[in-house]
Amino acid sequence: MRAAYLPDHAAGLWALAWRRLRADRWAMSALAVVLAFLLMLLLSASGVLVADWEREVAVSYAPPTLFAGAPAPAGSAQQPLPQAALRENPFDPLAPDLRALRAQGGAASLPMYGVTDPLAAELAALQAAGAPSSTTNSAGRLASLPFGADKWGHDVLKKTIKGGETSIVVGLVAALLAVTLGTLLGALAGYWGGVVDALLNGLYNIFTAIPSVLLILAVAAVLQQKGVLTIVLILGLTGWTGPYRLIRAEYLKHKGREYVLAADAIGASHWRKMFVHIFPNVSHVALVQLSILVVGFIKAEVVLSFLGFGVPVGVVSWGSMLNEAQNELILGRWWQLTAAAVAMALLVTAFSLLTDALRDALDPKVIF
């Protein structure tokens, strides 16, 4: 008589993996964060969220505050610091001369940092005549935002969400391309062996002999065109080697097993044996490689955009935000760097935790 606690049929690999994954609180928390980012991606791509991220809602470099500030009055943006607030550089060889000039003509005689503006008189005349300028256009803009504003007055929070759309799409699509290419080539090499395996291994050795950063930059220089599609091709065509190596090893191991020999005995074609019989038993390896490459490619897109090989002008991503932030840090504007870095770190950490948990859940040696 069947015991009451035994199921009617044995659970499959994916059912056991999901059961093990649900028992891991850290894995479920990481999965919730990843799903939240993917939902944000869909809402942003559809225009439901942050469709107006390019609207200049605040003054230039509006600081972050807990609540958005009141609209700034006209002429309040980008006001120079008073001379009294400027500290003298003790290593400046002209410091004594500048000090003497200020003493003779007063603090107002020298502009900020001791540099004379040759157009100061003309600008003053235009402002007095009511000509439009960057200061008069600041009327009605907010003086502060919860996450601050960039140089053009864009909301940093909306810009971070829109930048996440580009970075996540690049990571997902490039990882899918790399895993698909690596799985196909690995299946061909592992199943057929012989000359096919030798040729594909030679191609693999060529790609792995070149440092990955140099290979990515070389492909970027050859394509000579910026864009999301270009970044996807760069990362996908250079990142297939990891999945290829693992899938090839799995096919070498599985092609001689009993279920493949039984399929051959009933007349199954080579294509059917490769992708209907063997691939479902090695698909967990491809899935884990996909999640690993998503993390790596998101970081690679940030590096490429930071170096100037990434997204073109007019397209925002986390990498382009970090590229802008390097100049803002000199001015003490840290909030754009913080927003992009925190968003990227949160997604990458969650994806890494989920990848580790998924690898353990799909390992048949630890599933009971």
C-alpha cells in the first residue's frame, strides 16, 4: 500500500529546483529585486514611467533634499560664489600678486579665481536689456529635488530609471546572444567531435588568447558606430566562450549515455538527439551561464560607456551617467554618481545572489 506522504509521481529537476529555491530567503529576496527592476524596465520602455525624464524641471545641479523645493526665482541659478567664500591656494605662485591686487582695488575688482571674463561687460548689458539667458530661464524651476538634478536640470531619479532601461536591455540581450551562440557551437563540437570539434576548439583558443578588455575594444573600434545594437553585438560576439566550454563538456558526457543510444536505436535524427534529448538535460548549465553573463555584461556596458565606446549622445545609461559624473565630482556634485552606482550595485548584487542560489538549486548532486 502506498504511503500517504509519498507523491503519485517523482518530481522533476525543475520542480525540485524551484522547491529548493523557495526555501532560500536570500534567493527569494534577490528574485524580488530582479523582478522589480524588470518591471521598471517594462514600464519605462512602454512610456508609462519616466516618459518626461528629459524635461528640465529644476535649476542646474539642484541639490538633493528630502522633499522637492519651491520654484527658484528668476536669476537664481548658477550664481558665482562670493570672493570671501573662496579660499586662497597656498601653492599658487601668483597668490601674493592676486592678494595685492585685491587689496588695491577691493574684492570685487577680481572675478572668481582671479580670471577676467572678456565678455563680462557685454553680458551685463544684455542682461540689463532683458535678453534671455541661462539665469532668467530658471524661473519656475525647482530649487531642489529628492535625488537632485544634473547639469541641465533633469531629475536624477528619472534619469537613473531611464538609464537602467538601456543597461538592463544591453545585459539581457547580449547575454542571450552569447549563450545561444555558445550553446549552439558547444553542442556541435561536443556531439560531432572529430574535425568539427578541432575547428571550433581552434576558434575558442583564438578568442580566449586575447584579453577580454582588448578584444571588446578591438571589436568596438572595428564597428565604429555607437548604439545599443553595437554594444549588444560587441558583448555577445566576445562573450560566448564560457558557455561554449561548459556546453561542449556536457555534450561529450551525455552523447554516450543510454537514453541517447536508445533514441539512436529508434531512428532519431542527429538534430533531434542534440536538441530534443540531450539539451533538456544540460539546459540548467545554459540558464546559469545566462544569469552570470547578464551581471558581467551590465558592468561591461558601464565600462564601455564610461570609456566613450558605449551609447551615443542623447541615449542615457548608467555608464553615460558615470561618465558625466566624473566632471561633476570636481564641482562637488555627487548625487548623479551616487544614484547610478547604487542602482547598478543593487541590481548586480541581487543578480549575483540569485545566480549562486540557482546554481545550487539546479545541481543534481545536492538535490534530494
